[in-house]
Amino acid sequence: METLEPVLAHRTAKGAQRVQELIAVAADQFLAHGYDGVAVDAVIAQVGGSRRNVYGHFGGKEGLFKAAMLHVAADMAKPLDQLRIDGQDVVDVLSVFGRELVRTALSPRTLDVHRLLTNEGRRFPDIAQAMLAASYLKILDKLATWIATQQASPASKLNRDVPPAVLAEQFVSMTSGDVKLRAIVGLVRPPLSAADMDILVGNAVRTFLHGAAVSPASPTQVVPERVDSYDSRVPQGRV
């Protein structure tokens, strides 16, 4: 029996690697061609294995689709999920978090996922909702937890009258919501320059912390609205 253990371990490790390769290749295929445009046999041909193994592990094409999309969602959330934001200055945390939100929102992978879910979300609502939970909602919860900690501090700079989850939703929308939609329809071409990123995130952080009212200390202060390559006003003739 002892002589079989290394062989079995090797087979198990090789099988696990094959499953991960199938998921990764399937994810690329589904994002590129949509659900109907992908054949399980084509994925197997690229990775290796058999239909029997694929169907035995995933239960069929829909199961492979779900595994592939959850893999994509977890991968999208990873940079934000790994950010260390405890015990840091509020402005610094919001600035760093905001920049990563924008980078994630404008990544080719995220934009491909948005297009896929637009087409397939109603058809596979459980998969779309599972992806939402593994990415967007997970990041919202991380930010809301940090906001709640800040609100509990005696020296808090954040409004205690607004629930942390609401503030988190508002900050995410302010930083990445508009620019992502513009990228989807071709009005913004990612990636943003460093200057564009600073203006976009800086305006969002200032508005999030201080609101839209004029500050009594600097009533005439002018903040740059946008740089030319990212203008929030839709140019004439482009829609």
C-alpha cells in the first residue's frame, strides 16, 4: 500500500491541476464567445481530459460555466480584498481604495464580465447573483466594515447617521460607477492616466467626506473638473 500512495497523490494533484486549467480556459472562452458560443469539447481539446470527467466533476456545461464565472469573480475581487486598510488615515485609505476600485472596474476582464452578464444574467440568475456575492458585495462588505470601525472612533471623520453599508455603496458609485459605464460604451479608453485617476478619485474622496456644499473656509476654491481624456460631460455627437 505504501508504494501506491505517491502514485495516488500524483494522480490527485494532476487531476486537481487539470480541473483548474479547465476552469481557466472555460472562463476565457465564455467571456469571449458567450455561453452558447462555447462547446465543452472545444475546452477539453485545449486542456485535455474527457467529457466523462468534465461532466462527472461539473455536472455539465452549466456547472462548468458557473465554476468558471465564480473563478473570474474571485480573481476580480482579489486586489481589493488583499488591501490592508486597518489603522490608516481616512483620506489615505479612501484614495488607495478608490484607485483600486477604478483600476478593477476598467480592467478588460471586468468589462467582459459586464457584457456577458448583460446577455446571460437573466438566463442564469443564480450564477449572476453568486458572482455578485463573490466580487462586488464582498468588496462592499470590506469597505463597510472599515467605515463602521471609523464611525465608532471618537475622532471619526465619517457621518454616524448614515449606515456603513450605504456609505460604502455611495463611495463605490462615486469612484467607479460613471467611468465604468463610459468605458463600456467606448467614451473612455482604459487605462486612465495617473492625472485622470488623481482627479477622479480626488474629487470623489472630497465629495464623500465634505459633501457638495461650499466650504466656509474656502468659498472660492476651484477644483479641476476633469482632464480632457475623461470628461464627465458627454461630448456632442458621440451618443
